[in-house]
Amino acid sequence: MAKLYFRYGAMNSGKSTALLQAAFNYEERGQRVLLAKPAIDTKGAAEVVSRLGVARTADFLIGAQADVEELFADVAGYVDHDALLESLDVPVAPVACLLIDEAQFLTPAQVDGLMRIATLRRVPVMCYGIRTDFRTRAFPGSARLLEIAHTLEELKTICRCGRKAMFNGRRVDGRFVFAGDQVAIDGLDVAYESLCPRCYLAESGGTLA
């Protein structure tokens, strides 16, 4: 049975790198994969970008109001997986896996759509993202994935002190901030640092913002 996977971790835990490695592994075996990410993630434009410097253009972007099932069907080039496999006139190879980067930015309805793709179309869906924002609050997409994904896997990274990092501290002009919009893409004006609970509390003045 195909499953919906959620592989999550703090910033710099290698999520995009793991996604690109998974895509490579499938393709090395002659299987077709599709890569997608939410359109709100403007870092790298239409590319999935690893901090190691590896990048690959996504097959499609998911807008805030988009129907992810329709997008998948359009790009995949088929509607019914079994019918495609049985056809003698196959226009495209069947999709072996759908890989989603920055899945925290999906809406709950889009996550439900990914569950239907995995369950009804029998295409594994692997989502990569972070659980919580810089205030330690869950992103809606991540919350829904934690609720319904078949399989949850934590990708670990370490804090500057050497402990396991769990939280994502936001820096603006080099200083940690604990108020603002939930979404601010890592770039010239905003940066993030993975922190363990102790270091997060030290920076926040003892509060979980």
C-alpha cells in the first residue's frame, strides 16, 4: 500500500537534501518521480534547493488555493493509475513517487488531497518540512500531516551548543525576534537558526513565544 510520509526536522536538518536524494534513488532505478513545492516558498524560485548547493526544478508549484489532486493529475499525465498500467498506448511512465518540499506551507485541504493521492491512486507521497514556526506554533500544513500521515520520521540536527535542535529561531538584522508574521522566507532580511529548547528559552527570555 502506498503511504503518505511526513519527514520533518528543524532548519538545517537536511530535508531538501534528503528529498533530492530520494528522487535520485528512484530515477537511478528507472522510475519516474514528480517534485513539487508550495508557491509561497520563493527561495530558489521554482527550484528545490539544498543548502549543500544541489538544486532541481520542481515539476509544479502549489498555489495557496490550488487543488493538489488536479495539479498532480495534470502533470502526471493520467487520471487512473491502473488504467495507465494496463494500456498498450502509454503516453508517460507511471509516477513512482510524489515528493513535496516545504510541506509546512500547504493548507490542511491540500494535505488531505495528498492522502487521497497516496491511498486512492496508490502513489507514495513523501512530504518534507518543519513542524513549527519561530514562535514554536505549528504550521497548518504540518499540523495536518502530523494528524493523518501514515508514517512520521524526524530528521535530526544539532543546536550551536551541541544538543538536539527542535526549534527555529528567527533573526532580523542579526537579532532574534519573537513576533511577526508566521511566514517570512529565509533570505537577505530574515535568517533562521536551529535551536535546542534551552538555547531558545535563553534567547526568548524564558518564554515559548
